[in-house]
Amino acid sequence: MDRSAWPPGPWDNEPDSVSWVSAVGLACEMRRGGMGIWCGYVGTQPDHPVWKLDVESTLETHHGVTLVSLSEEFPNDPPMPPGLKWAGFDCGHFGDIFPAMAAVVPYKTFAGTYRDLAYVRTQCEFLAAQIDAVALLEQTGFDVTQAPKWATGYAQRYEVPREKRATMLRRLASDPVAAQLAEALGVPA
């Protein structure tokens, strides 16, 4: 990535790509996209139960999932690890500061936030935890296509231990009283 036009900023000591395995064992990638924004991705096997869902409207992350692609179809360079399907998001939305845009308008004058490496890594981990929760739901015999949007993120948001998530999510997803409680707590339906 050519950074020659970027002014000094919090991006100076950050790399242009990062790869790791999430806390729940899923492949994660961070890549700089156009204008220097971070994009984050979580990869699974193509037959993972999350792909039964409309992930763009079901999974929660920074401004939502904006890309679903197989490794071989992926638009970025260097190539993504082969054989996986990816859910991704970008940090190029209203309120996000783009490093390349800061070359035109002084960085300190922006009314926005630069989404740094730590922020995007946290969003990738949150996305991976939701994807993992979908697999746990399916392992209990629950039809994941019937899970409400809030159920996939609920366990991660409230830091429920992984071994207890599947039972809890199955109960919550099928219990109207639990749905009302979730609404009262401000958990998206």
C-alpha cells in the first residue's frame, strides 16, 4: 500500500495486513482497503452453518457485514488463505477517518474516529464469536435459520463461557419471555 500521500497519524506504526486465529478458533484477517481504511474478515469452511443465514443482516459488526466471499474470489492482494468462505466488514463509513482522506483535509479537523488496529481486531473477534455461536446452536439441534438476530451476538456481549452458550442460546431463541427480556435489556431483536 502506497502511504506516501498520507499525513502523519495514528496509522504510522500499523502494518497493512494482519492474520491470526480468533479466540474461538476461526481464521481472521485484517487488510487495508482503499484510502487506507481497515477491513476485517473472519473465515470458515464453506459448509459452516453460518452460511445458512443471511449474514449481512444477521451478524453484527462495525456498520455490518459488507462482504461475503470465497478465498478464491477475494478481491484483495495478497491472496486470502485458500478454501475458506469469509464474512467481512470495512471501516470506511460516515464517522470513520480514512488515512488517505486526511491528506486532503487535516486529520485533527475531522469530526470522526480513526478505526485502528486494536478496534478492528476486537470487531473481528466479536464477529468470530457470533459465527461460533451459530455453530453451537446447530450442534444442539436448533434450526439456525430460525435464530433471531440478537441471539447470535448475545453470548459474546454478556461474556457467557463458551461451553454454556449453546444451551442458553437455544433456550433464548425459542422462548418468547426471553425475547421480551432481551428487548427490555436493549439487545437487538
